[in-house]
Amino acid sequence: MYAFRKPFSAGTFEGKELFELNLKTLLVLSQLAGYTVSKFIGIKVVSEMNRNYRAAAIICLIAFAELALVGFAYAPPTLKVFCMFLNGLPLGMIFGFVLSYLEGRKQTEALAAALCASFIISSGVVKSIGQWLINSQGVSEFQMPMTVGLIFFLPLLASVWFLQKTPPPNAKDIELRTARLEMSRHDRLRFFMQYWPGLSLVLLVYILLSIIRTIRDDFGVEIWQDMGVSKKPAVFATSETYVGVIVTLINAIAILFRSNFAAIRFTFLMMCASFLMITTTTALQLFGHISPFAFMVVCGVGLYIPYVAFHTTLFERIISISRTPANLGFLMYLADSIGYLFYAAVLTFQKLNTKDLTVLPLFRFSLFAGSAISIVALISAMIYFQKKFESEFGDVRAQ
């Protein structure tokens, strides 16, 4: 999927403007708008989708995204921005369909961590391929995203075929993690209202992570350039590979916790430690005591550990301990839709209030402020869920 979403961000579109605004920023915002709309649609569609239709849905949505990239390659400039909106519109639901194959299992943390590692690594890989096509093969910045998508379309079909062969959770999985069922509107509202104070706190953290992580992802080329690193396409794949491997191994540790609440508590503490690491690393980079590569890798690890933990452990174990009919699609898409909406608002405000987009200072500020707020919210949420689960189930250590 990332081969159809991320390659365009490897282009700088230097010197190109539309409506007196930087074209790269307009393209990012346009795709993000489509992706955000897709996340809101996904709250209903992903949480209600029957397993039998997931594979067909994935293929049809990605085919639509590739057609939008064909339009981006050949349409006039004013329509290129709209084509990026159409590209983002179907892609926001893909991750939820894939994740729904993996939830509700004893091995969910390990499986979901590997899945998340794939999108961390692939984001860097497809951008490296995109820059290689531009710099070494003479492909234009506008035709490059379409070309990358064509390269990956057949592997995509094979991957979806294998995914559809995944067996459903067995009886032991259901005993430990509860059955994952399609959710109606009433089911979604009831689950949220049951835990709304704690869910609101963790959603705040997810919003901050979405903003910071997407700045790093969509403007990675500019951040590297601001730190003096340019024209090295392999740096994206190399740095994200390190990040992906480390984050996968750390988040997969949660599979060792049979107790759902012990896994939740471990995850909250791990996330707080990650934000402390981010703060320290950013201070070192600000004063020139750490290399650009080390800064990007450590910040990537610090951001993706909590971000991936939402996908692998936190929401999974909250559903498991609650014993209330629910699925990951609902909670993930509720979090994603709000997170991407706030990111779009922040990026639009930043662009409209500055003449030039200087990404590194914005990135550093977001790291400092986001980490401080997130630590407070996570500690508060951990206290809330412990008290809530104790009031509902008694000794949470047995849950």
C-alpha cells in the first residue's frame, strides 16, 4: 500500500508553486485531506466489514489509488492537486482491513508489530526507490509515483492472496482475547462511553504522535536537507530499517504478558520512556552533540514505539479485558481520523502563517511540546484504567 501513497513525498517539486503556495505542501495537504476523509469513513466501514469481502476491498481501493496517480502524472497542474486527494481517499482504509486479519489472537502483538514494522520500513524504501527513479532513471517527479505503484502492483496481488488464507482466531485465542465481531453504531457508542475518560487521554497522545510522526514522514527530505544531508536516496531506507527492526522487537515483548492489564501497564511505562528519550535526543541535536543520522533514527524509534503500541497492544488489550463486543478497526479509525484531522489543521496553519516552510525548527518544537503533554496524559490514563478495571472486575492482576 505504501508504494501507492508515499513515493510522491520523495520529490521536492522545488520552485514549483500553485495559487502562490508551495506545490509540495499543497500536494501533502491534498492527499492528507483524502486520507483523513478515508479514516472517518473507515470508522464505519472497517468496523462493520465482513471478513469475506476484505481482500476484494483492498484490491479495488488500491487500484483506484493507482488510477489517481496516473491522473497525477498527466493531468494539468491545477488537477494534479485534486488527483492527490483522490489518491488518499481509498488508501486510509487499507491498514484497518489488514489489521483485522491479525487481531484477537495470542500472537497479535507480534503479528501487529511486524505489520507496523513493514509500514515503517516501506515508507523509507519506496521513497528511496522514488528518488532513484528521479535521479538515476530520469523519471519526472510527476510520473515517478505512478511508476512505483506499477512496480509493486503484482506483489500486492500476491500478498493479498496470502493474507486471505490467514485462518481465523481459534478457541484459545477467543478465550484470552474475546471474539472480535462487526460493530454497529450502537456498539461503537456504547464502548466509547464506557471508557471515555481514559480513551480521551490516550486519543490525545495519539493525536500528538500523528502530528509529529507525519511531519517526520512527509517532510523527511526537507528535514535531512535542513541538517545538511541531501542527494542520498538510500538514507531513507537505511534509517527506517533501523527504526523498524528496533520498534518491532520492543513492541513484540508484550506478547510475553498473559495478563491483559500487566500488558497495558507495561505499554504505558514503555511509551513514557520513549517520550523521555525523544526529549533528550532533541536537546542533543539542538546543541550539535548528535549526528543527523543518529537523531533521525532515535527520534524515529521514540515516536514509533508508542505509535505502534496503539496498534499492537494498547487497544487490543483494552478490548480483551473489557469483554465488551468490539474490534480494533473501530478504535484505530477513531484515533486515526482525529489524528490526521489535527495534523492537517496544524500544517495548514503553519504554512499560511509563514513565508517559507522551514521544517526542522517546527519538528524540534513539536518533539519537545508533544513529549511533555503525552507523558502527563499517559500517567493519568494509566491511573484511570487501573481504577476503572478494578471497579468492574476486582483484582486486575488476574485479568
